[in-house]
Amino acid sequence: EEQAAPDKDIVVTGSRIVSSGYNAPTPTTVIGEDQILKNAQPNIFNAVAQLPSLQGSTGASTGTFSTSSGTQGLSSFSLRGLGPIRTLTLLDGQRVVGANVSGVPDISMFPQLLVKRVDVVTGGASASYGSDAVGGVVNFITDTRFKGFKANVQGGITNYGDDKQGLVQAAFGTSLFGDKLHLIVSGEYDDEDGVGPGDFGTDLAKGRDWYRATTLVNTGQTNNGLPQFNYRDYAQPYQYARFGLINNGPLQGIAFDQNGAPYNFNYGSNGRPTGTGGVTNCFPANSFCVGRDLSGAPGSGASLKSSLERLNGFGRIGFDFAENNEAYVTVNVAQVKTSNQPSPGYNRPNLTVQCANPFLPQLVRDRCATANITQFNFGTSNGNFPDPLVQTDRRQYRFVGGLKGKFEIGSTPWTYDAYYEHGITKAAIDVDNTVLQPRYVAATNAITLNGAIVCADPVARAAGCQPINIFGGAVPSASALAYVTPANGPLQRTKLTQ
């Protein structure tokens, strides 16, 4: 007669109750080690986040449009769309110190090669864990009895030739003193290039054919029985272009190419400049035309995926001081660095330019004289400026000591699990290439003084202002950029302890 397999004690994450078999009082999804390996993801977060209940979780592809949220490159789960702060993430049933000001842990800092399963409790577990488990619990279970050596090396690249990835992982485990002392260590290094936002014009989203520069345009029509708002592909604001566009007055419609030569801007929607700031046949409610000259349209506005570099070291020593009773110490040290571009260029649609500006081509200055004007409105994406860059550096130090096991008093079984944890996360956010608007305005207002081109404002000159040519794609000098975009931009420093 075939014998039934022996039952094993399974700790049900959703209730903290030890039960026999796989019966759980709350909906629980278990992802095993084989499934994790088959996904072959450089970050275990990407494998787990494929579950439908975890759609909306934040990873390297989210938060790329912001500069100070602290979510750039942060891998955190959101169950049922309730947000990361309502989803409790555990490591071996223990809380982990947060990686940003909201207290959300970063999955990238976990010892991923040693994870043998992931329990995802999709029902609320706040009764057991508190209000941060309203959405549910994600519990990473490591193999604390691993013996031997294993390693993993993998790499990849997208079909578009970007987001190159390289991953190296190794783990070692052994037992001593008659299988009473257990030692495991692991380390891993992961480098992911990410995907930038693309350039201006036709290089949209780094060549992704699904991106169409789609924009919600306002038709301004409210009583014709048709929708007032429509999505249109390949839309571009008509107030600026990549290398400059005169957007009002008698010279409206004159744009500048990369070499600074003037040309008649080719508006989309068969538009024609009105001379008063508007464009016929376009969408005046939000100043967009569709098609034609897209030179000023940015690729996608922000990085599609942050670049990510992570380093992780993990060690655990456990000693069985009695049968089914263990004392252990765990150390986890990790660093994650990310970089993203929140937007390309520095859009300025409302500059006032003097016709006497020495950088202005003579042809345009002659047109100013003919029109009897001394200044005009001007818009530019400043395509010759360095793109803004947000860089984060998170470092985590986590130490855990605990006791766990089971015993009997009379015929009644008891289990216990007690631990002390001390965790520290140091997070740094730096925003580079931030343009200081007052300095930018001063640097773009140039005059000729004693045969040299200088900033018109004498106070700005005394403060180190260097003139900048905004007509075309000429790259400003290093000293001019240093004045407009100083090296020490906005920054944030955070230290979290648990």
C-alpha cells in the first residue's frame, strides 16, 4: 500500500500560525525557487512583480520623471494598487529598514541567490502585522540550511541595443560540529544601463515604435457634439523649438537650425503664424500643433528605465543548541546606485530677446529693423544644454540576532521566534545640471562691449556671468555652463534607522 508523504510544518505568512500542509487562512501565492530561476531576471523583484496582484509596483522603470521623490530605481511592491506603504515586505518573516523617507524597503538589497521561495499574501494582514499590511504581505524566505557552492552569471541587452545588463552571484554554505553550526555567505553584483528618454524629434523613446509623442490636446470646442479633448500623435508645442523659435510679433515663425541659421518653421496641422502668438489650424488652448517639424519635441520626457548598479553581501551563522532550537546572527550589507534623466533640455517659451544681441544672425537683425522692433519673444528647448540628471545612492547595513525553535510542555507543543534587529539606511539624492533661471536670463542677454561679447547686466558680469548663444546648437563654454548650472545642485541626505 502506498504511504502518504509526511506532513511538514509550514509557517503561513498571512497569519503567523504554524499549520500542517498548504492550507492558508488568507489567499496566498507561493513562488518557488524553480520559478524564480526560470525567469532569469537580474533582480528578483522583476520576477515577483509579474503577478497580477502586484501590478503598479515601483521599479527601475518608475519614478524616472521626478527629481526628489526618492523612488528612482527603488524596487518596492504595491499589492492591489494600494501603494508600497500599505504593502508589508519581509525577509524571513522579519521587517527590513526602509530605503527612503516613506520607510519602504528596497528589494534590490535582499540576498537574492539564497531566496528559496516568496510568499505573497494578497489578503489584508493588518490584524497580524499592523496598518502597513493593509494591502497584504510579501515574504522572502531564504535557505538557511544551504550547503555547497552555487553561482550565477548572466547578461542581456534589448533588441534596441540598450539596457545592457550584467549579473554575477555566488553563495557558499557549510555545516560544522556534527551539523550543529551552519554558515552561509553570499555576494552579488548587478549592473544595468537602463533606457534613456531618446533625443529630440524623430528619435522617440530610444527608437521604440510604440511611442508616438501622444499628447492630450484641447480643441476648445464645447458645443459641437464632439469631445473637447483628444489624444493626438506627434504633437509639439508651437511656442519653442529645439534650437530656438520666434513665437510672437512680426517675426513669428522664424526658427534656427543647429548651426544657428534662420529658417521658416514648418508648423504641423497646416498651421500659419498669426503674428500675435497663435497658429492657425492648431490647438490654441494648450499651444500644440500636430506633425511636420518635430525638432523641438523631446523623445519621451524622461528615462524609460533608470540605470542601476547594486552590490550585496550577506552572511548568516546559526547554531542548534538543542534539537529544533537555533540561535543565529545575520549580517546584510548592500548598496544600490541609480541614475535617471527626468526631462531633456530646458524649455523656455517666454524669453525676451533684444534685436541688438550680437549672437543674432544679421539677417534677423535686418528683419527687426524692417519691422521697426527692438525686441521679440523667443522660445527654445536649449538642446545644446546638458540634460538634467538625478543620481541616488542608497547604502544599507542590517544586523539581526535571534532565537527560534519549538518545545513541548507536557503534551502541548510550543513554538517561539524572537529576534533583535538594527538596520541603518543612508540615502543620498543629487540633482545635476539644474539651470538657475535668473543666471540663465542674464547669460542669454548679451551685448558688445569694447569689442567683446559680454552679459548686458553689469551686476551679473561682476558675479561671473558668461554670455550664451541660444540661437542654434553651439555648446556653451565650460565657464558659461558653470555659471548657469553650478556643480553643486539640489541634494537630499537621509538616514533611517530601525
